[in-house]
Amino acid sequence: MRSFFRWAQSNQGCMILTGIIVIYYLLIYRPLSLRTQALDQPLLRAWTLLEQVNQESLTQDRLDLDHISRGLQHLQSRLAHPTNANQQLLSRIAIATTYQEKTRQPFQLIDYQNERQSVIETLETKAKTQNVQLPPGVLQSFPQHDSEKTTPQLIWAELALTKHLLHSMIAAQVESIDSLKSTRQQPPPHSQTMARLAPVRMETSFRCQADALSRLMTFLPSTPSEMLELDQTDYPPGKPSLFVDQILAQKSSPEEPNQVNVWLTVVGFILPPHPPSGQPTG
């Protein structure tokens, strides 16, 4: 009998111990296990991603240097795009080499006056050939030397831009050019190439047929090679791209619906040379 009681007591102890273990499992161990598994998920996902990247980067147990080289070349080509765009823009707005060289040399007033007169005479002859009315007052509006300018040599570039504006209008065969005014503006005081571009605003009014206005809009931004593609084989060399800023076209009269009066503002750009330290670029 005593042995039975001892067995019962020992069995009851086991049951109590088992119950404690079950309660511990359900209330403590299992929640902690589930929480631990949840905390492991980000690490497992990161490890899986690392293995995928590692597999993509390895070829026969070594780093894929060709893949890295291709990526580097791609990045270098992407980085070169802004530089190429910058160079393309500068090539489009560049004036003729002879005028560019003049902007880098000390300004000689007599040389400029002689060139200015030569340009005026050439335009007068060209206008007569194309039956374009070009009053003397318009040509006398060509850029004049201003002693207050700190970089007077830039007037060569202003002359080149104004010259090509009128040549484009004559090539487009407008009927008459009534007014002309050009203003060179000071570039922002920065050292970057694009920030130093000095705009030249040219305002003109003229009368023409609608198709002539369409031709002019095509000629203005065109470069010398593009002018050749437009069959303008006798156009003067060194043409820069000119950009329309404002335009107002109005029909002349109901009786002539194809004839328009036009007020046009065109902008060209010049790249001033680097001035000495502390000197403005006005």
C-alpha cells in the first residue's frame, strides 16, 4: 500500500511538472519564438537579396569586372551629356572667327568704324538685289561705340549679331525693314561658362508676306550648315543662332490678308572673355 502511495505521489508530481512545462510553452516560449521569427524576417530578406546580388556579381567564383566596367562607361557617358550639350550650344551661338578674335584684342575704334561701314554698304547692296526697302536710318542704328563700356571690344560681337539679323530678313525677302535697335546687356557676375553669356536684344519692325515671315522664323535659329540645307548658298559665313524672344504680327489690311506688319525682338548671345580679377564684364 505504501508503495502505491509513493507511486501516486510521484505520478502527481510528474503531472504537475508537465502542466507547468505546457503552461510555460504556451504562455512564454511560443510567443517568444514567434516574436523571434518575426524579428528574423528582415534579416532573412536582406540575406536573400544579398545572395541574389552576389550571384549577379560573380562569374565562376570571381567578381564580374566586365559588368563593373560597362557600368562605369555608362556613368561616364551620362556625365558627358551636360558637357556635350554645353559645347553644342556654344557652337550654335558662336559668331564668325574673325569677329571672335576682335573681341579678345584691344579695341581699335577706326577698325570698327571701317568694318561697320563695310557691313552697311554690303547690306544696302543686298537689299537692293532682293527688292527689300532698307531706309538709311535703319542702317545708322547699327551698334555705335560707347566710351562708358568697360569692354568696348564686345561691340564686334554685337555688330556680328545685328548684321546676321538683317541678312536673315533680307534672305527671307521681307518687303521693308522699318526700324532697328540693339542693346547689349551685362551678364551675371559668375565664373561659369553659361552664366557669362551676355545677351544682345535686337528689336525690329518690318512688313512682309506671311510666307516670308515663315522663312525668317526658320532662318533665325539656323547655323551655317543648316542654311546651306535651306538652299541659302550665298548667305555670309559665320552665322550664329538667333532666338525669338517676342513677336507680334498684324495683318496690314483686309484687302491684303497675306501681308503683315511685324514687331520682333530677337536675342543673340556673346561669350565675353574672362576679365582681369575685379573687373566687370559690362
